[in-house]
Amino acid sequence: MHLLASDPLNHVVDVVLLEIGGVPVLTMHMVTIVVATAICLYAMSRAARAIATGPEADGNERYITKGRFAQMIEAMVVYLRDEMLMPVLGEAHTRRYLPFLLSLFFFILFNNLFGLLPILDIIHLTHLDAAFGHKTPVGGTATANLMITGTLALVSFLMIEAHAFREQGVKGWLIHNFGGLVPGPIFLLPVALIVFVVEVAGHFIKPTALAIRLFANMVAGHTLMAVLTGFGLAAAEAGMSKAGIFTIAGVSGIAAVLITFLEIFVAFLQAFIFMFLTAVFISLMSHHDEHEHEAGHEEHAAGHGEETAPELQMAT
């Protein structure tokens, strides 16, 4: 049997494990996403308990997060909340949508990282797949499946639209999508209709772009890693000498390790981009009266400062 690396696409293509009447009801990515989600829930619940304030008997120590992993999670959550989401959504909307956005981030992150584990190769090398009819029951990257990323995008789409109708109502939603041209002069009606079509299309294009971006990055990265690790096998199949095989395998192995570190970064980056753009799209459907009110306060404070400056100078 050839190694899995002989066909790089096997690292990203889903495998049907069970079908009824020709309809797939259980696939490798479905099992993988359940396993990765279970790991995510377990790890985050452990981190939450470590971050939570302890009993009073511990004194000041009860406020200290225990464990490196929990400290890392806490630092990530605080940074995302204060530096990324708060400036985009504002305080009130950040409190409302923070649980959803962080769940989205960590769910995607754990699935991305789980896909970096060489489970597929280990199963094939140990011939464990023979017990499952030569079908790998778990492994691969679930977020390299367009159906899964599309479902995540659908969830974001529903959240964005629910927020839009909650904030603006049906009338406000229509006015927003007409670009403020309706109500208006009748001669602007053709332009308003074009703007409306473009804006409504944008509601669907934005989450679609989220799904395709995550899917494409996961497929490209894992395919590249599989190609690099397969160079040694390709050299052996071509009948090269042992020295040539070891040289090619060594160089491609080093390159694969470097790409692995890049893929770890991409796993975090793509999870962040999916979450952050969802937050941005939510903010675009929000009223901006609060920001204008804050800007008015700043202008008032600046004007008040200019008026009182001469008085301070006279007092000194």
C-alpha cells in the first residue's frame, strides 16, 4: 500500500464512512469535528475553572489564574475583547456578542490545530484503517471542508441579520440597504434600486467570502505540507539511490517542519479573521448614534478646554 503522502489530496478530501441509500450519513470530517469540539470543550472548561476566582480561604491567591494554558487563554480573551472587539463593536455590543464571537474563534482554532496532527498518516502507517474497510475514521482538517466552513458562515450570517433587524427594524433595514436614498427625489429611484441590489447581494457575499477564505487557506496549507512530505516517497518510487532518497527526504522534511510552524500561525490567523470580520459586519449594521454622542462629548470637552484656558492663564 502506498503511503498517504503519495496523494496529497487525501489529506483534505473527506471520506464517506457510512451511507444509506446512496446518501452519506457519516463522514471522516463529521467524526473529526466532533472529536475536535470535545477537546475544545474540555480544554476551555478546564481553563475557565482555573481563571475563575477561588475561595476566600486562598486570600489574594484566589485572583491568580493557575496554569500556563489557562493564563494563555485569559491573555488571548482579554486582548481580543479589549483591543480588537471593543473598538469595533463598542462596550454594549461587545458584552452581548462576546460569548458568540469567542466561541466562534476557539471552535475554528481547535479544528484548525487538530488538522495539523498527523493522524491520517499514523493510521495508514499502522494499518489501523484495515479494521474500518481501509477507510480512515478520523483525521484531516474539518475546516478544509467547504460544507463545514459554509455552515459556520451561515451561522455568522444569521447572527449579523438578527442584529440588523434588532437594531434597525424592518424599515431601518430597508433604508440602510437603499443607502439613504429612499425616501428621496423620484429621479434617484433607479440609482436607489441599484444600490439596494448591491447592498443585499453584499449580505450574502460577505459570509460566503468568510467560508471560502477559511476553506482555501486550510486546503492550500495542508496540501503543501503533504506534497513536501511526499517528495521522499516519490524519489523512492522513481528508483533513485538511497543517498538521493535521503537527501530529498531530508530537505523536504526540513521544509515541511518550517511550513508546519507557518501553518500554526495560519490556524490562529484564520480563526481570528473569521471572528473579527464577523464582528465588523455586525458593527456595520449597528446604529452609530452612540459613537456620534461620544464624539459630541469630545468636541464639547475640547471647546470647554479652549474657553477655560485663558482663565487658567490669568489665574497663574
